[in-house]
Amino acid sequence: MSKQINVALIGNPNTGKTSVFNALTGLNQKVGNYPGITVEKKEGICKLPRGVKAHIIDLPGTYSLNASSLDENVVIELLLNKNDKDFPDIAVVVSDVENLKRNLLLFTQIKDLEIPTLLVINMADRMSYKGISLDIDYLEEHLQTKIALISTRKNEGINNLKNLIANLKDLPIKPCLNASEIDQDYFDNLRKAFPNQLLYKLWLVITQDVNFGKTDRNEIGAVANFKTKSKADLKRLQQKETIKRYQFINNVLKKGQTIDISQAKDLRTKLDRILTHKVWGYTIFFVILLTIFQAIYDWSSIPMDFIDTVFASLSEWTKNMLPSGAFTNLLAEGIIPGLGGIVIFIPQIAFLFLFIAVLEESGYMSRVVFLMDRVMRRFGLSGKSVVPLISGTACAIPAIMATRNIESWKERLITILVTPFTTCSARLPVYLIIISLVIPEGRFLGLSYQALTLMLLYLIGFGTAVISAYILNKILKIKSKTFFVIEMPNYKLPMFKNVALTVIEKTKSFVFGAGKIILAISIVLWFLASYGPGEQFNNAETIVKAEYAPQNLNEEDLKQKIASHKLEHSFIGITGRAIEPAIRPLGYDWKIGIAIVSSFAAREVFVGTLATIYSVGSDDEATIKNRMAAEVNPILGGPLFTFASGISLLLFYAFAMQCMSTLAIVKRETNSWKWPVLQLVIMTAFAYIVALIAFQFLK
Amino acid sequence: MNTIIQNILVFTALILAVMFIVKTYIWSPKKKKTKACGGDDNCGCH
């Protein structure tokens, strides 16, 4: 009768484990489920040399023995339970030659369970393309195992693998890592309390949510002479274990593996070589950014003009069709222009997210993160900080939440504090309307001045974030270490469905998220602009008629003067005039002041507020842009929105912390009011000073 | 009559708008106070 052995095929996802399974078992396989759960169980029979039969189980892909899903639990439960009928006589760990370092983490963990473990390095045919060479003897010696170098695609090395499995008795079972190294005292106590148990198995039982034969976690906790640690302490020890394992793996691979990128021949490597090049990488990234901003301007102008005209006509139509009165005025002068000020930016925001989604889907964004890590490190940030900084172009709130994967508290705090400098989509409406008013429409080398200005503002935001990070890194006295690990996905053509869903979801959240608050603020602002205290407001008509009687104005001009007088003496006018002395040195009038104050709720409210204020008392159907362009500076005469006041306003919005929600999220993420308050004071003061200098210098 | 209805609608809209702003930005349920992040704080970053 032939002998049968149990073979467990284990490995990270996408290592070609199932291909190895197919190569070993051929048609002798069956698929079922693990008892009680719907995790797929694949089993097969393989005939090995010397009449040995192997019962092969293809286990679900897992990155480590620290389980985080049902699939991964299956692997650990089998490896920890010697009484299971499928408990392996040999574990075959399948790895991918391109990701050997990451794959070896799982290998070292399984090895430490003292199960005979064989390492299969798959996709060997890719080695020459990737410029990889391996010293198999060295690796076998230092990993204490046998290695099968195979290529399932070319069906190479399978017979050698079968031989190695058949000779499982030759495999050393010495562990890679001495568990005591994780925490000497803790593991010494563990050993004393359970002298007959394997230390690393006990450790896994304590830290993983799995059963372990007759000894479960509660029993360990119940042993009087052994004191378990808190969850946080255990988590820290687990991290220490992972670091120790990677240190071991790095040392082995330093001599056992050579990667010479200059010898690599595949398309991905060729592209990577260019896209992450220290000169070409940045140049290409810069050109891509330039193209995006140019396209945002060129492609969006037609739909934007259309939306602007539609809202102006809708406002006019509402006024003509509904019975005259306060509510009709609220609709025509408050709500419709306020909402129009947001809807108009849908085309540009959709295009921005379209480009970001395409860059992410294609795999290019990961290269950007890698590329920027070189820069970021010099400024006290991690490569991982790039993700929040890039996400910040959409909104600072999810971007700040995305800092949670930065391990170092110092780097995380710095990233949280500087992320609001990146140009979020809420700044975009402000930038776009001001740029269209104060920057001429000419072109330079085929690129419009307006697109270049927009790009410059994005670069200023990013640059300020990085410089602030550098300063904070020097000031903050927090000690911490960090590691930057990023997996480069393969390049692929973006899937239309994914891109479309991202664009729709982001645009919808911008419009509806901002839309609700803008609607509410538009109503309040209209009320404050349409009502006021005292004689000057209530008798505006009489006062203006008496004042302009000698000039004999026509009815239209007189109406305009009355509306202007009422606005000036309305609640909003009084408030605006009260803050005017503080903002006049920046080149702003009280109407802009009101817009700045109201946009503290959300930056995009700025445009809606100006649209509402300029619409109150106005009967014509001029677009928002035309109304703003027609505004006259009350002190100097001439247009209010000049190059100097426009640049001052752009810079103010580039640096000011004009977002309540961001402050709330910073408070939540740092668990303290100290950081959001500092952020608010410093950013606003800096914005004020820069805007002041810009206006005084340019006027 | 038209003026009264229009004024009622305006003030209703105003009250709803103010309530929405207050609820969104000013009033929020009090959460359990914890110490600031940093060090071994279990803030999800270590």
C-alpha cells in the first residue's frame, strides 16, 4: 500500500498558487467548502516519486498568519490544529519572484510553527525580464529550507518540486526567528507556564481569534502564574515581531537576491524606469499636471457658460412668473443665484476628478507616491503623506482621515496640519471666478494664462504644505520612526465603469454636500441683505429720491440707487461695514468681507454669497461673473476686482483656514483642540499678511 | 393675503435654514473626552 502525505499549498494572493496546484494535481482535484463556512476548499491528489501519494490542499491566499478575514482564519486554524485530518505533513509556501521579500514574511511564520516547510519561487521565467538573480544555495542555507525554482507558465521545475515534496524528511524544522526575541520576559513566563507547548503556537493562539485544540485563549488567561498583556501591548509586540521578521528577511535577501533594474527588459520596468526617473519622472508629472489644468479650462468653458445663462434666466423667469413678494424675491435673488454659484462648477470639478481617477486606475498614481517620497523625506514627511496631500485636492476631510495609515505620530500630525494647504475642490470655484475676472485670456506657448495661474495656485498650495512640514519637523519635539512600503500595481487601461463611478460619486458629494449648506446660507444671507433696522433702511426710497432729486435720474438708475442704499443699511451691510476697516488694506470692500466671513462654513460659499449679495434688488439677468466684473470700488472708483485685489484674494484663499469641517476633523483626529486652534490662527494670520503684501505691492 | 403667505414662507425658510446651520456646525452631541493623541494613545496610528 502506498504512503499518503498531506501537503498544504500556502502563499500570498496572486503568487500563482492555484497554477502550482493545477500543475501538481492535473485533473485529480475537487472543489468544496470548508465545513460550516463558504470559503472554497480545493483538494487534489498528486503522485510523487517512490510511490508516495500527496493529498494536496490549496489554502486561501494570505499575507501573513495575522488573520484579518475568514479566508485567513482557515489557514491558521489548520496550521495550529495537529488533530485536524488535513494537518499538513509539509507546508509548501508559494512565492512570486517579483515580490519575494513580502512573500517571505508568511514563510518565516510558518517555518516557526516547526512544520516542514518548502519554499517554491514561482514565475522564474520573469527573472531575466526583471533583472533578478538568486543565489539559491545561499537562500536555502539561511532560510533553513529547500527551494524549488519553478515557472508554471512554462511548466518548468515541477518535477523537482515533486521530488522535494517526496523527500520532506530532509527539510530542517529549525525556526527562522526565536520567539523570545520579541519580548524576553513575556515569552520566558509563557514558556514556564506552558512548558510542553511550542512558544510561537502559543503566541498565535493569544493574538489570533482562532481555536487551538484543547488550549484556547481563555485557558491561557486562566493559568495563575501567567499574566496576559493588554490588547494595545499585544498589538505592539505583533508589530515588533513583523519588524524583526523583515530585518531577518532583509539580511538574507541582501546576499541571496540581486535586482539590477538596468538589466530589466519588460514593459512595466521600462515604463517605471522613465516614470520614476529622478529627472524624467518629475518632468512627466509636471507635464501631466499642466495638461490637466489646460484641459479643465478648455473643455469646461462651454458647459459653464450654458449653466450660468440657464440660472440667470431661471432667476428672471421666477421673478416674472410668480406673484411678486418676499418669497419670490428669496427664490429669485437668494436661492437660485446661490445654487447657481455651485452648479456652474460641476464641469470643471468633474474633469478634475476624471483625470485623477484615470491616473489612479492606470497605476500611475502609485509611481507618483514613490517619486514624491524622495522629496517628502527631506521635509519630515513620509511617502505615505503624498496620498493625503493628493487626496486633499478633492477635500481636506477624507485626506486628513487618510493619514491614519502613517505609523509615525509625528509624521501623521505634520501631515494633518499641512494638508489644508493643498488646493481642495472647494477653493476651485473661488479661484475660477477670480481668475476669470482678473487674469487676461491670452496664451503663452499655447497655454492660457488662466490655466497657468490655476496651476500655479495648486503648486503654491503644495509648496506651502511642504515648507510648513519642514518647519514643523524642526519645531515639534516628538520622537518616532517610520517605514515606507508601497506596492506598485501593474499598469493597466483604466476601466470606464470605475472611472465613471468615481467622477459621479465625487461630483455628487461636492454638489450635495456643499449644496445643502449653501442653500441654508443663501436663505440667511438674502434675509440679512433684504431687511434692516432703522430709518435709513425703512425710508430708503424717500431718502434716495430726495438726495438725487436735483440730478433728475431715470427710473432704472433711481431703482438701482435705492437697492444699493437699502443693501448698505441692511443687517448684512451694517455687519460688512463693521469689518471693512480690517479688510480694506487687502483691497476688499464690505461685500467681499461678508463673503469671506460666510465662507468660513465652506470655501465654495464665497461665490454663492457674492452671487446672492449682488442679486439682491437687481432686476436684470446678468450672470454672476458679469455682476462681479461691474462692481465698482467705493473708495478708488474703477472696478473692484482688479489684478491687485484679485491676486490678494486668491492668495488669501490659498492660505486661510476657511473651513469649519476641516477644523472639526482635525480636532477628532488629534483628540485635542490645541492643533485646530493653532491651525486656524496661524493659517489665517499668514493668509492676511500675504494678501496684504500682495495688494499693497501690486496696486 | 399674498403678502402674508409670502412672508410666512420666508420666515419658515429662514428658521429651517438657521436650524440646519446650527445643527450642522454648532450643536453636536458631546462625546467622551479622551486624552490627546501621541505616544501610546491607541488613536489608530501606532
